Amino acid sequence: MRVIILTTSVYGTTGHHLPALHQSKDVEIAMVVVSQGQVTSRKKQILKRIRKILKIGLRGAMNGIRMRKWYSEDINKYCKIENAEAYCATHNIPFKRVPSTNSEETIRLFTESHADVGLSLGNGYISGKVFKIPKWGMLNIHHEILPQYQNAQSIIWQLYNGSSDTGYTIHKIDKHIDSGEILLQEKLPIVFRETLEDTVAYNYARLFDASAEGLVRVLQNFEQYFSIAKPQGKGTSYTTPSYMQFLEIKRQFEKLKKQRTGK
């Protein structure tokens, strides 16, 4: 299976999953393409941010910035994340940077790669001009259960809803975000740590490890998984929690932790 990877970071999911993909005898990495996030319309970007702040409040937005660390630096304690650019250089894997995810340069590289399937490992919206190029389209890994947790940050919204489970979903990319047909989905019980932030980081790392293994399995048996892909149905979409929602997440965390650990 010849794949092309599209991402916005040399770390994160790409830095973690790249070695597992490279080491699989059934996967050939045609190229890793990193979007530099060039903004095509500053006005649209500003309006989008304003709408989000109006929805979740200023304290919610500031808290969202604080939470980013939980999903980035903090997970390094629990799983190994390479620098994808350095890994590609060491293993002679073609590596390219493009101005933006849906740029003409991205389209050109995807076309020239002659990939069987594209992999989205940490992106926002991907245009049909990109995801339709590979023979079998593109797949995305969403580190939560779909369709119940579309566009949701991992673990925290499960806690908000009083759930002790998390999971990941490998699905086709279509014209919407996190809405394509599901090829593989697995649930994991949340392991409760002393604090909310450590619980998020620890379980997010577990999701990384599990989804890397799951992605390799899908690619090794692609036609089988592709043939049984199922539509999601109606889903629920999330965004960064407001400050009041965050307080509820913390309350539910303490309640569920006590139920599961007695502490």
C-alpha cells in the first residue's frame, strides 16, 4: 500500500505514527507533506476567532490555550514522538513543505505521488481537490468515538458526559469534518490519574499507541476494511469548552475518578 501523509506538524500524530508505518512491510511511504498553515484570508481568520470567543467566552478561550499543553508536550512523558522531518531524512523518505493544506503545491505533490491512499495526521479542513486525488481517497484518525464526538478534543468531552471510555476512529475523509465512513473504531477505558491534566495526557498517549497499531492493521488489510466501511449517521460536534463546561469536566472527573479508584 503506497501512502502519502498530510499534516500540519512534524510532531504530534505524524511524529508518533511515522515509524510504525515505515516499519510495516506492507506500507510504502511515498511522501510526507507538511502544511505551514499560510492564511489565505486574514479577515476570515479573525472573524472565525471572534465567533468562537463569543461562543465559549474569553475565559473559555484562555483556558483552551492552557489546555493545548496537555495534548502536546505533556504526552511526551508517556509515548515516543519523533521529529518527522528528521526521521524522513534519516530513512530517505521524501519530505516536502507546502504553504497551506489545500494549496496548488499540495495538489501537485499528491498528484505526482501516485499514492493508493492519503493519510491525514493532524489537519483541519481538507478540500476535495486534495482528498480525491489518491486512488482510494484519504483516511483520517480521529482520537475519539464517532459520530458521537465529532471535532472533539479527546477525553475531556467524554468526562463531561459522565463517560469512563475514550477511543479512536479511522474513517474516510469527505467534504465535512469527521463525518466520513468508518473503517475501524476501538474503545479504551479511561485510566484515571491524580489530576485531570495528567489523565488527559496519559490517555491521549494511549490513544496514539492504539491508533498507530490500528492504522497499520487497516493498511495491511485495506480492501477488507474498505469494503465494510459504514456510514456514521447523525453526529454531535464539539469545540473548545466554555469556562462553565470546563468546571463541569473537572467535577465529573473527580466523581468518576472516585468511582473507579476510590480516591
